[in-house]
Amino acid sequence: MKRVLSGIQPSGQLTLGNYIGAMQNFVKLQETHQCFFMIVDLHAITLPQEPAALREQSEAVAALFLAAGIDPAQASVFMQSHVPEHAELGWIMTTASYMGELERMTQYKDKSAGKESIPAGLFVYPTLMAADILIYNADLVPVGDDQKQHLELTRDLAQRMNQRYDTELQVPDPYIPQTGARIMSLDDASKKMSKSNPNPASYIALLDEPDVIRKKISRATTDSGREVRYDPSEKPEISNLMAIYAHCANMQVSDVERAYEGQGYGAFKKDLAERVVEALEPLQARYHDIRQSGELHGILRKGAAEAREVASTTLRHIKDKMGFVLPQ
């Protein structure tokens, strides 16, 4: 089977956008691919994190992976920091990269803009991401639009290492689903729904209470007029809400459009809130069961052991080709 690697940062609460755009695809991919899904806690600390919050959010993301339907019997679920090979290969990838190509990374420019002091980890974030992918020789990497540039660097580094040291690293391809890859913010449909947005009304968190979800959707930005019509260029705000409805109700956007012909935004948003509540209710119930069961850390240990078996073999291959003296 082809191999898949992906991860989500435990900084902030996971959102409906994470669920629709990433986690639902993880569940599908595990049926046909060898999958490694990690909580990228080492990436999270490129910006300062409060220790107790980092610990809680790391466990929460792992539990939400499982609650969403990722099966530890089919896929390896683990903490990035539990597999030390990531950090070691991250350093090797840093030495193989150039200042100029890291300075060109759009995410680095965005996150460092206006800051007097820029953490070095933010600058070399892409080389650790490259290590995450290459250490499993992943064939496919599910990525959003904001990570495409980082994956291109990963491909360049794989080819550079293969040419320079005669390594046999897999050059990965992006996996971008046709639908659901980009759920937008509730307050501005020109921006992706993001857990890092300082305005909590801009996103639906997966663990939001039903009344919180209803309030956020009732206040979601809509376009002028009242017609429930899917037209991302002319009516981006209502089109985003229709896309959310379609995913949560397992419908086509065209069916949503027909169902609300002539009804206006009020009735649509009220029903949308209920569709979202209904979609998240079973996930939230499974999440709380997992957290209370005490099984989470055993699953993470198993996933890390499976990951290390692959990662250690790849790292040893790379170090041998580079001329390191390997332990006997």
C-alpha cells in the first residue's frame, strides 16, 4: 500500500474546518493506505505555548482523531515528540536547506510580520516538516493550500539528498481532495477557518456546546440580499455556509440551494445550526468516552512504536549514506 503522513498542531481547538478538510479524509485514507497521523507538538512550540494548555490540547487532538473514526488498528496515531527521529532528521534537513529558500516561505513571512524578535524555530519550521514526511518515505501528504509551498520544499530536499548522497528518499505528492479542502471563516469568507484566529466567533470548535454553535452560526456574516444561492465569487459568505451545510447533512450544494429557494437567510441559518449540532454530537460523545476510558496513552505508545520502526530504519539509511559512523 502507498504510505500517507499527516499531522495537526495542538495549538488551539480543532475546528469544523479541520474535521471536514482533513480528519474526514484521514478516515477514508486509512482504508486504502498505510497511514501515519501525528499530533505535531514539536511544531506547536515554534511559537510560545503555555505548558498546561499544550499538554491538554495534545491529548485532546489525539482523542479527536480517534473520535473522528481513525482506527489505531489500521493507522498509527502518535505524538511527534514521542518519535525522536523527527528532530534528528529535522536538523539534517536544516543543514541541507538554504537561507534563501526558507526566507521565501509565505507562512514565515506572514507569522513573522511586525515582530521585533522572530523565533528561529519559526524560520526552520519547513525543514522539520520535511523531515516528518521524508522519514516515513510518504507517497502522499494531505495538505491545505497554505502548506503547498512547504511540500514543494520537501520535494526539493528529497531530490537534493538523493542526488548529493545517493539516498533513496521518496519524493512525496500532495493529496488535495476535490471538495471540503477549504472551509472558510464565519466572519470573513476570504479567510480559511482557523483555530489560530483570535476571534472565537470565526470558527466552530469541534467541542463547542450546541448553544454556542447556534449562536455562532446565527451571527455568521452573510452577503447582501437574502437569496440562498451558491455563488462563491458573488456571494462568498452564504456559499461558505452552504458548503458547511452540504458536508454536515451529506447533501450536494445544489440540493441545499433548491431546499431553501425563496426562504431567506434566517430559516437557512437556523437549520444549518441544527445540522452542525447533529453532525458533531456523535463525535463529541465518542471524544468524552475516549478521554474517560484511560485508553489514550496506550494507543499513543503503540502508534509511536510503529512509527519508530519505520523512522529509525530511514534515519539509519540516510546517516549511513551521509558518512556518519553508525552504532554497531
